[in-house]
Amino acid sequence: MLEKNPETVKIVFKNMPLKFHKSADSAARAALAAHEQGKFWEFHDKLFAAKKLNMGVIQAIAVELELDIPRFKKDMNSSKIRAKLKKDLSDAKKAGVTGTPTVFINGRTPKQRSLQGFQTLIDDELKKLGKKN
């Protein structure tokens, strides 16, 4: 969607670690800690590609991405990262999100969860703003 809409689309990623997944909170904090070193998306992609998720896998990803490990561990447990995660959870609750992944386009949830469905909604939102894609 970014490649097709480089001037009009911005992706905002929010974390919502589900309580029933014992490693979700650690994984979310780890991705946010990776973001502090400019590697959020790389970390994110490797987390989601992992067959199993635990602290060993999380730490291995950090090493693989050549993060500064002492800084990574410090950031992962910092009040700044915990506050960011708490805000993401609060935002999700306010938006009525009950599961993941959830997609919003200008606050609207696409009825058709496909690239074409997303593009149709993006085009609709751009028309409302008087912009063409």
C-alpha cells in the first residue's frame, strides 16, 4: 500500500499484546526497543516469521540484527517503552479493538480485508479530502 500510495498513506503500527500469549508482551517491548536502534520493522518481521516465540528467540533476533544488546535489554525494560506499550493498549481499547491484526484507514475498518479492499477505502478517503491518488 505504501508503494502504491507514497504521498498519501502513512502506516502507524500499534502494539496489542494479547494476554493469553505468554511471550506477546516481551515481544512487543523488544520490537519497541529495536525501534530505538532504527530496526523496528526488521525485528517485527522476524518475530512474526518465528515458529515459536520465547525470550531465547527474541534475544537471538536482537543478536542477528546486530543490535547493541546491553542497550536493547535496558530499553526493553525501560519505563519509556512500558509507557509506550501501555498507551498503545489504551488506544486499542478506545478504538474498540478486540483482536489482532486490526486495520484502520482514517479510523474506518475495511469491509474487504484485501489489498484491493484497502485501496478502495484509501481512494474513498482521498475523494472525501478532494485529493486524487
